[in-house]
Amino acid sequence: MDQSTEEIVLKALIHKTIHDTDLTIKTIAKKLGCGPSFLYRIANPTDPGAELRAEWIVPLCEMTQDFSLIRHLAFRLNFMCVRLPGSREMKHMEVATHQALLAKYVNGLHQYMSGDIEQEKCLALVEEALIELADVREMVRAGTVKETREPKNQGAEPTYTGEQLIGMVKSLQKSHQEGAGANPFEGGEK
């Protein structure tokens, strides 16, 4: 079976992540809960038989301080990836609000550059983003930037707190065990 270019790129990024660090393969493997030989296989671009588990991506990036894998995945999915220093201290809704503001601006600019929208529509989106940024600037000046702002984009995907997600997963597991078909992911905060 031939590997796709994407698989090879991912393996190369994993290889870079685990080898371009001061940590040893043995240390990384132990923290991920796998053996060093398996970690070598995961990072080997010519070995399609071993794959990185999704739940290992964040711990791997955090322990090596190499976020190229996450940036690549974001790029492949047409997302903008920006590391937010101190974001763990911010409320989830605050981060989502600021990300939505940036995304609205970048999406509008991208649509204009792709020829999907006219200049006037792009200018309107940029103006809207600038107005919202001016609001944020005033909040910073007033020292109230940490207050949660409701996003103006009510059409955004639902956002959930970590506790809500854990509760939904537990509910899903329970309903799956009981054979119920309820979807706990419907109706999150918008």
C-alpha cells in the first residue's frame, strides 16, 4: 500500500518533533505511554504501519515545545493557528470571541483575494472587525478586557466549556451502553 503525500508529511513532522528536542526518545515515549521502538516507528516516514494516536498530539507538542504538527493540521483544515500566551487563564468564551473576530477579518480578506466577494463587501467586513477591535482597545484601556463578551457572530458553531464536553462524552458513553440514541452535543452555547 502506497503512502499518500500527506501521510509522509505528517510522519516527517512527527520525526522532527521528537528528534529536534532536548528530550530523549525514551522520555517522550514514557510520557506518552508507549515504548521507544513504537515511537521510532510512528516517526519513521517510510513505516505506514504505526500511527500517532490523536490524544498524544497535544502532550507531544507541549513536552517538546514544537507546535509544527498542530500548525500543519490547522493549515490543512483551512484554519488559522495562533498561539495565545497565557490563554489557559482566559475563559473559553473570551478566547472564542477573540478568535471569531480574527477569523471574520481573515475570512473576508481571503474571500476578496480569491475573487469570491467584491471590494465593498470586503471593506464592510474589515470595517466591522475594526469597530470590534476598537471596542477591545477601549476595554483594555479601561482594564476590563477580562470580562466575557458575547460574540456578535451568533451564527458561529456552538462552544463548550471543558466541563460541558466531559459531561457530554460521559452522557454519550452512557447512552451508547444503554442503547439510547440521544445526542448530547446538540444545543450548546452559541
